[in-house]
Amino acid sequence: MSGRAPIAGASKSTVTSGAARLGFVVGELACVLGSVPRAVGQACGANPFPLATPCHRVLAKLGPGGFAHARGGWLLETKLWLLQHEQAI
């Protein structure tokens, strides 16, 4: 995985290390990383270890956003549970 090219200017490792801060909005994280929100969202969605690398902490501008490329169902419910457990929302 480390030999893969960055996703539209945002490498998965850079995004996931930035996601460790609780409650980052995807656009803010993109600005910090010098990238764009879509690339950050794609990198977070491709995160294979969501508990070890807390991409669930990256939120959309107007709500929780998605989780693992899903915008509903049990994956989003899991994201909401994790955020509530961490007292982020």
C-alpha cells in the first residue's frame, strides 16, 4: 500500500494521520493538508482499519457525512455510535 500514488493530492497516510483529531470537518482537513475535500473523503473511505485509524472522526460540513463510502445503514450507525462513545457529538 505504501507504494501507491496519492489520491488526487491527498495520500491515505497523510489523511488518516490528520483524522486523529476529534471532529475535523473534511474541508478543514483538506485545507490543512493542501488538498481538496473529495480527495480527503476518498482517502478516509478507503481506510481499511477504521478503529485503529479514526477516519470516523472526519465530519461533513453539514452533518456526520459517510463512513467507509456508505451514506446510510449500519456503517453510518457505527460511525454515529463511535462519535457518541467518544463524546464528539
